[in-house]
Amino acid sequence: QKEVEQDPGPLSVPEGAIVSLNCTYSNSAFQYFMWYRQYSRKGPELLMYTYSSGNKEDGRFTAQVDKSSKYISLFIRDSQPSDSATYLCAMGQNFVFGPGTRLSVLP
Amino acid sequence: KAGVTQTPRYLIKTRGQQVTLSCSPISGHRSVSWYQQTPGQGLQFLFEYFSETQRNKGNFPGRFSGRQFSNSRSEMNVSTLELGDSALYLCASSPNAGGDEQYFGPGTRLTVT
């Protein structure tokens, strides 16, 4: 079993939809949780990070962490075509990354 | 503030050669981490440097090495290149060691023929 699991997609949604992206992990020692967005041929861009269980909101993005279930989510409200990218979750001090979910938001 | 810069952006090398990649972190950031990204394996951690010392190392062979200078700039070296080393090599900087947030550069795309 990999340390971090993430559905690779691709996930296609219509513009304006709410998108839910998820990761599960196996190492209960992970304390830091991050979401990155990566456009084609670019480096990952930090979207959100959190330490604790619960929700953290930033604009259209909400990160949710459930340490008891070892499950994290990223919600994107009012999705836009410019959100089309690969979304990577990362966690732990050595930044273990999930494989990424490819998202397409269709106009 | 300027972001993380990496040079060169593209490289083509042949098997058996060695290569050195360079990374300049965000001003004030003291931690630099290196990652390898491939379609099959995704993003994999190579190593982290903080204050010129290697702090953590991923599961890569000794052909992969790095160093950090007093100005926090870092270099990564791969010796005796193999075809499987073809990848996007990403550098990320963070204000602190094992930091809570990393900012990535655009990467160096290495092709080994």
C-alpha cells in the first residue's frame, strides 16, 4: 500500500461546479497537509496548507483534514476553466506526494 | 519577491555522463529540497538542505547528490546518467527546515539518451 493514495482521474466537470478532490494516507505521524496545483509543464504551486483536523478556507478553496480517518479533501467552489490542472496532495515533513488528480473544467 | 529559479530549464545528456542542476531559493528561505517527477512515479523526494547541511534524504542511489552554499543556493548532481533518470527535477524552497510550506521552481527537464 502506498503511503498516500489519490484518484488520478481524469475528472471532468462543467464550469461553476463544486469539485471535490481527495487523498487518503496510511502514516498517522503526518502532521502537515498541503495541496498543490500544477499546470502542464510548470512546477507545483502551493494552494493551501494546514496542520490540524478541520476546515481551512481561502477564497474558492476549502481544505479539510480528518486525521481520525486519515483522509484529506480539497473543495473548489464555482470552478473555472482556469482551474484545469493536476492537483497534488502532500503531507509529512518529507513531503510525501500523492500521484495527483487531473481536473478539467469545461466551459 | 522573486520566486524560485532553476537553471538550466532543459538539458539533454547521454548515458554515462554527469549533470549539475542549480536552484536559487526565494530570498530569505534557508531550506531547499529537490524532487524528481516522472509520469510513472510521480513526485519523489530526493533530499533537503538547510544551512548547508543535508537534513533528509529520500530513497535514491548515491549517484544523486547535492549541496547547499552559504547564500542558500543549491546544486544537485547526478553522475553516471541512466535512461531512467529522464525526468523533471524540481527544487522547492522553504523558510524553515522541514517547513510547513514549500514553493517550487519551474523545474529542469532532463532527457537522457
